[in-house]
Amino acid sequence: MRNIDATTVERVLDDKSLIEALRAMFRAGCTVPVRHHHPVPVPGEAEAMLLLMPAWQDGAVIGVKVVNVFSGNAARGLPAVNGIYLLFSATNGRLEAVLDGNMLTLRRTACASALAASYLARADAASLVMVGTGKLAPHLIGAHAAVRPISTIRIWGRSTDKAEALVRQLSGLARFSGCDIAAASDLATAVGAADVVSCATLSTEPLIRGAWLKPGAHVDLVGAYTPRMREADDETVRRAAGAVYVDTRAGATKEAGDIVQPLANGTLAEGGIAGDLFDLTRGGAAGRAGADQVTFFKSVGTALEDLAAARLAVERT
């Protein structure tokens, strides 16, 4: 049995290889039951949440991610989210590997967005704005740069200090040596100049305004993962009419406020989702239809992505 730590997971799951592993897994498919949500009382604090995300391929592997979310950990100086991934043989049930679940999630989430962008962003997309400065942000920037010729990067966050710290972090990496990287002081200006707009925040109110988007922009929404959360407004959805995509229909139509709310208020019609990653990878959806089309992708995550990433990590260690 192998124990694969966060450093190793990050090292072996390079962007291009993981994007292709995800593409292959969405094409092949696997069994993905509905994720389990279990509230856990915490004395004197908001209740925690235990999440179980299983997936398997018959005769090959069984995987399950176990995640605990304790919001009170911020006051203790501890991460709010802690997770592990367990990979078993699907022929004899033997435990084959234990992987760091937090890094696995960061890597697969970023590369799923890049997989979508490989179908939805303009082939010549050169400018990206990253909205949000959390742990996922550098992974998203790197993954998008793996599928498009990104040379200009702007980073916006509620904290200017955090945005500037991320600029310094990226500027020190060889892979971004030829890029123009800077913190954005004005979100509207940064979004209006971007070919790719990527968001990873915990916002409950829209940050991205459809009126700001230039023709041909691709919008990648990752952060808002409950029906009450939202990163882009209704006008963004309207401008992307006919080009609204999700990672999975089952997840996005139940959990993502950027899809649930427009469906509820009529901005997004029933049947208005043009496709998901299954459709895109299998050729069942067209993807980008023209240079000036605004495209929209909403991700909430799926255990399929975890399984693909875990299999690749184990193969490479």
C-alpha cells in the first residue's frame, strides 16, 4: 500500500498529463453515486460537514474521497478542509493507496476547468484574469496556461496584499518567466480586457458582470458551490446563451448557484445548458461556435475527476 503525500501529488500530476487523464475518464465514464453529505455537531460552533465521494470502474479500481469541513478551524489557525483519498482494487478490494485529498482536489479541479477551456476558450486566448487569491488560484492559472497561450495575467482579490503576494509567487516560477503578471486594482477593467475570466471565490453575490465581458471571452466559474452562492450575474448567462456548459448536469443543476438561480428566475431556460464535460469530450456538444461568442463553464466537481487523478498519481509513483 502506498502513501502519497501532498508534495508528491502536486509533482506527479502535471497540468497536461492530468488534463488528458480527465479527458479520457470523461470519455470512458465510471460509476459515480451521489456524494454523501453528513452534518456533524460541534459543541459551541457551527456544525461541521463530513463528505464522502465514491467512484469506481468495474474490474479496475474503487476510490473514495473523505472530506471534513470545519468552519471553526479558522479561529484555531487550522485549515477548514481536510481530506484523504483511498484507492482500492476493484477485483479483490485490497487498499492500494492513500493520497492527500486536499492537493488531489486542487489539482483535479484546476485541470477540469482547463479541460473545459480546451473546447470553449478561443484558441488564441492570451490574457487571463484570476478572480480570487486562495489556494486554488495558482493551480487554475497554471492549468489554463497549459491549454492556451496565456501571456498576460491579472489577479484580483478583496485583499490587495494577497493579490500582490500571488503575483510575486507566480513571477518567481520559470514557466511564467515570459508573462506580464500584475495585481488588478479595478475588477471591471481587468475582466473587460481578458480572454479568459476564471473565478474561485466564496462569494454569495455576483462579482462578474456580463456587461464587462469583451466579445469572445470565456468565463470559468469554480468557487460558488452551493445554491446560495454566486460569482457571475444574470447578464453573463444571457451573453453566453447557447454556450453555457457545466462539468456534470446532475451536480451543477442542484448545487451551483450560478446555474440554479438563473434556472429559477428564467434567465436560463430548461434545456439551456448546451452540454457537460461528457458531451464535450465525446463530441456530443459543439463547444465554441465562433470567435466572438461568449462561453460559460460552471464546475462543482465530481468523484470521476478524483478517481482519474488518483489513478494517474499512483501510476506515476
